[in-house]
Amino acid sequence: MRLKGKNVLITGAARGIGKSIALGMAGEGANIGIADVNLESAENSAKEVAASGVKSIAVKLDVSSRDSVTDAFSAFMKEFGSLDILVNNAGITRDTLLLRMKEDDWDAVLDINLKGPFLCSKEAVRIMARQRSGKIISISSVVAFTGNPGQANYGSSKAGLVGLTKTIAREYAGRGIRANVVAPGFIRTPMTDGLGDEIKNEMKRAIPLGEFGTPEDVAGAVIFLASGEADYITGQVIHVNGGMYM
């Protein structure tokens, strides 16, 4: 129970990696706010998380909207009274080659993947600075470090997230705030499960361990950073990619 009694807000947590993080942190005793643009899915996930015996609520959140972020954090604080950990997980992709990429596709990905964590981290820092404690953990990607054809917008947003995190870590260490990044590689999801065997085998050949990761692998790294075991770690990136990037 490494997170017993901690209050955690996770963005984009209604499904996928975010939901796995929520379930894993709840299993360690944390109370969880499931923040997602899809409120119905967030409510269903919050019920599943609460079955672990912790407190869990759903809040509607569009991370690209300052008003939505303010409202979501207000609702969270009204319910829990403090914010110990923020996980910036919400993200989207709109993949295409650079010359074909529309400006709208660039803006949409940057708004969710980078502006969103900026707005959410700003709200979190206001709260955590008063508490003189808190942790902000952001989910980047191996693509931020390697690049990937068709993902100029996504790779840029995830690389920017690393820079944002390191800046927060330097600016607010004196207020007891730690900020770190988890950068997943190829993770097993319904999307990758639906790929053909030839494509999956080609992707696996780029991974020294020869297998895709799981959402639980990512959750384990997040839980470690959120726990007291990582109190002397800030401004760092933990790569969860099977050796794809070293």
C-alpha cells in the first residue's frame, strides 16, 4: 500500500493506459479522480476503481480548455480536499506524413498533448505549492526521442512534454514538488492487437526484448515515481520500451 491515503487525479483515465494506471494506484491505496472528456466512460471506470475499496470520482475534462481544467480541478478539490499526485496521461494522435499534415491536425495534437499538461500542471502547482508537497507525472513516448514517420505533431508534443516537466522540476523543487516523465514504447493495446502478424513481427524486431509492453508495465513505473521510494527523483525520464531506445 505504497500510496495509501494519497489523492490522485489522472487525465484521460477512462480507458487504456490511463485506466490501468488508475487501477494500479488504487491497488496501492490511493483515492482516484478519473478525468476524461467522455464522462460516461469515466464514471464506469470510477466505479471499477472504487471496487478496490478506495474513493473514486469521475470528472469531465477537456484538457485543451482552460475553463474545463479549472472546473475539473475545483470539483476534485471539493471532493478530496488535497491533491498529492497529478498524472498527465490524456493524449491523441493524428498521423500523416509532414507534407500531408493539415494545420488543424498539428494544432489538435499539440492542444491535447502539450497545452493540456501545461494547463493541468499549472493548476496542480497552485495547489501543491501551498501544500509544499506533490508529484506531477507525465506520459510521454519513445517517439519523443527517436522520431517516427507520420508523427511530426505527436513526436513534437511528447518531446515538448519532457521540456515542460524538467522546467517544472527546477522551478518548484523548493516547494516540495517533484516532476517526472514516463516514456512508453510499443504497448499492447486493442489497436496493436488488431494489426496483422507481419506488421506486429516487424515492430517487435525493433524491440530488443522482442515483445510489446503492457499497460501494466507503464502503470508500474508511474506507481514507483508516485511512491515515497522515488522522493529523491525529479526532472527525470523513465523509459518503458523493452530496450527499443536506450
